[in-house]
Amino acid sequence: MGYNLQYDCFYRLEADTNPQNFSSPGYPTSYPPKSRCQWQIRASEENVIIVNFLYFYIEDDCSDDFVYIYDSLSPDDSQAITKKCGQRPPSNPLEVVSSNNIMLINFIAETDAEKPGFQASYRAIPKCGGSLSQKEGNFTSPLYPSFYPPRKNCSWTITVAPGSKVRLRFTMFRMKEPGVDTRFCHKDYVEIMGNKYCGEVASLSLTSDTNVLVVNFHSDQSHTDKGFSAVYSSYDPSNPCPDRFSCTNGLCIDRKLKCDGWNDCGDMSDERQCSCDTDQFHCSNGMCKPKLWVCDRVNDCGDGSDEKMCGCAQNEFQCGNGVCLPQSVQCDDKQDCKDGSDEVGCKTGEYRSICTDYSFKCKNGDCINKVNAECDRVQDCSDNSDEAICDCGTRPYKLNRIVGGQNAELGEWPWQVSLHFLTNGPTCGASIISNTWLLSAAHCFVTSNPANKDPSSWQSYSGMQNQYIHDNVQFRKLKRIIPHPLYNQMTSDYDIALLELSEPLQFANTIQPICLPDSSHVFPAGMSCWVTGWGALREGGQGAQILQKALVKIINDSVCDVVTEGQVTSRMLCSGYLSGGVDACQGDSGGPLSCFEESGKWFQAGIVSWGEGCARRNKPGVYTRVTKLREWIKQETNI
């Protein structure tokens, strides 16, 4: 059973088709500690209830302060729909739907967090499924993108012309529940042609055997999720993908994507029966990958075959730069590897004090030989200097896990800044590193046009998602522009600039600084990071109206050097997908490459600098490596 508590406030509400509101005690100021409130909502039998939380901001720890929603009138755990805490952005509100005509909402607050609480609206809506007979169309789980209700069974029958078949593609699919084996899907699921689907699926496409396809949706009595959004279309089975490649799962892709070394279909059918070129490695699973990627410490094949028979002998240690040395050199208080990696992570009661390139240097002079010691919530320095400047790299808003899509949500990248030049509109990007300093690329300001170097030519916009919507956006002029004195326009080396604001920013839910990594911070090859900006959506295209995001991977330095024909320096790093298709583009210059660490903090690994075109094959984006210029940033800003 649920919580056996005495409630300070108790309400019985009747839902009809007109929205009505209720809120937590003390809203919008702050809810009192030890608050316990309960709302019972009823509707007529032919309806269900939808509750939309218009504003939601309570303590971040769900063990103390939370909202618990039940598909019943009593707090029975078996009838629980969801339990929520934290803060939700306006672009991603919390919405829940009952399976029948009753719902219970419990609000428990143990702490004196002084948070505003919530305001919600509720209304009754008609009870899902039906017949679909158009040539193409779409449908969703009940009340998507709200959480689907528990104890719901819906059925859609799609019928197309005789002789045709149905192609079904899920643009979003998330029906997750803890402890559920997705091989069996014994709780919430979608059933199609005798197969059950559940969990989180990035790409799911199916084709029917006949001109009729039945899609069944089932949710059990507890724990709901976002559900799905699907599109369907009729196709001619004799020519399923005109002028395109037909995947086994029914998906149609560009013919150029067949045998390109990437699982574009999602079922590997585009990578079967391929003959690898002479410059490609043949993976054990049949895929073809560039030979440049063999033994680069990244599992590019997916089965690890490109990383077998690599590295050092059994009695040897491999340095971070790939050099093999006897294992005896590890943890001997001597820097045998040029990069000092043989002394990283050595521990005899405490980390050894030998200083290497990987060492975090405490303010008192001690060296911590631990990878990425700063802001990891562990005090390693005796003076606590490794945890002293860590009020950064957090996103106040609760956001859904990202599954595809390019548009960023409001508050998703609160350190992203848009820089506007004169009357030209958005021209470059930047990142917030303090309330008075931004970080950007020197090439935005060091040009043949003297106006680019003039701070009065620029305006900064913080907290922006949409270039045409300025609600809660903070506008600041620039006071100073400080390009790196060694910036080289020909080579793009030292492509970094600091921008001092005319007046401080007021940090808010959508405006926060990103963490700057220590010079010892390691962003390993293969690490997934995000590049953001309002740049062109494709090569030669116009800039985006809504902030864009792209998931990219940091590329091994040796591969980076080869594919850029030796143009990278130690102050640059490559990121992207060498198959092309995902990259930073024009207009994103100066924006951040943001990487999430296990400590829960976001760090800026790079600054968008240069690249050949946009998202071209074997032409990754090149970024200024922030760690190599961290000391210069500190000298100029004292950050």
C-alpha cells in the first residue's frame, strides 16, 4: 500500500470538460515544510481525467518532496501512475491521464526547500483506437505526448487498397518500466502481427503481410510513460522503395547509404553482402569501416573486431599516446610515459603526489593523479580546491532523455548564447562561463572588417531558444573582446576569444554557466558530446530559427590528423561522425561542444572552430581544445 499519512489539506474535485485549476499550498511563493495534501478528482463514467501541470517546481530529491499520482482514489502503490519532483520547463510540462473516471494526487513535502510548488489544471475528456483507411496518416498512444493512462487497451485497424501493403514507422517509442525484460514485454506493450514491443526504441519500422494491419496497445495498472507516435503509408509491394534502397524492415533509405559502414536501416540489412574497399576494414559482423579506425581504442565495428590484436604485449603497459612500456613502470613515482599516464590512478592510501600532464594541481601545490578530479563530488585536495568552483554545468529544468530530433528544448542548453553582429542577426555562438564572461571563437572577431573587433557592433542574447521569441531572454552588450594573441587566421590555431559583458547576467532556469575543464581533464576518443547552435541546417542552407543540437563523438587524435591532412594542432580536437550527416555548420562558430560527466556536470570540451563544408563524409568538425587554453582563460578572467 501507499503512504499512511495524516493530510493537512484534502480536496474533492469534480472534473467536467472545462479546465479548472488547483495548486500546492503557498503557491506561488513557497510551500511550507511538512506539507501533506491530497486531491481526489472524479469525472462522469464515460470520461477519463487529464491533469496538466502548468507550473512545476519542487525540491529535486524525490525522497523528501514529491507529487505522487494514482489511478485510484486511495494511495495504493499498485495503482500508481507516476512520482515526480524537481522542475519542469514550459516546453516539457507534466501531463497525466487516468484510465477511468477517477484520479488521486498526493503532495508530500518534508523539507524547508522554499520552492514555489505547482499549479495544475484538470478536465474530463472522452474515453482510444479506431479504423484508419487513408493512403497515409498518423496516430499516437492515448493523449501523447502526455503520459498514457494505466489499464488501457486500444486497437487501430489500418486498411489500404487491395494489392497494396502498409508501411508503419514509429517516430517516437518509449514504454519503459523498471525490471521489465524487453524480450517478453509482459506489462505495457504494443502488439503488431503477433510480436510485442516495449522499452525505448530509437528506430522501429514494420511492413504488413497484407493490406490490413492491426496495432494493439496495452498498459497495465501502474507505471506509465510517453508512449508512441507513428506514421503509416500505403506502398506497392512490387516496388516498395522507388529509386531508393529497401530495408528488410520496410524502411526506405538513400542508395548511397548501402555498404557505407553504418547501420542506417536499423536492422543491418543495408550492410549485408558488402564488399569492402581496399581502404576499409572488414568487421567480423560484415560491416566495412575505414582502416584508419583500426586499433584507435574505439569499437567502431560494434562487435569489437576492429580493436582485437591491438595494443601491447601481455606484460606491457600502453601509455595514453599508444607507446608500450614494461608494466613495471606503472606507479613507480616516475613519469615514464610522455603524457604521464603511467602514474594516473595510482593509489597507496592516497593518490601519489608526482605531477604529470594528467595531474590536477591543487591550489596548495599538491598534485592529484586521478582522471578528472575536479567537480566530481569527492574532495581530493586537502584544501578542497578541486571542488571549490563547481557552481556550473547544471540544467535546472527536468528534461526527457533525448531520442533523436534536432530542435533543442527551452532550458536544455542554458549556457548557449547567440551573438548578433550589427544588423546581420545571429552570426556566431558563445557559451556562458560566468555572469560577466562569455567564451567564443577568435575568427568571429578577427577579420578584415574592423567592425568585427568593435564590442559595440555585437549584442549577446542569453536564455534564447527561438530567434523570434525573446521572453525571459537577457540582452547584453559587449564591453571587451579579447582574442587570443597567438590566433592565426591562416591555420585557425588558438581560435579562442573571451567576451566581457557590459553588465552581469542574472542566472535563471534558462541561463547558467557551463563548467570549464581543468587543463588535466580528459575527454576520451569515442565520448559522446553535444554541439549546439542556430547555424545552417545543411550545407549552403539558411540559419535555424530554433536552437539545434547534434550528438557527436570525439574522434581519435591520430584519425583526426589523417582526415584533416595534418591541419590540426595540439590545440584542436575533432568531433563528429566520419560518415557525415551530423556536424556543426556555418553560424555555429564559437558555440560550445558540451560533454556530460558521471559527476552530473556538463563540461565544455571544445569551441566550434572550422571544418570543410557541413557534415561531409570523412570531414569531421574541428574544435578549439579548451583544456589546452585553460590557463590563458584563467589569466584573463580569474575564472
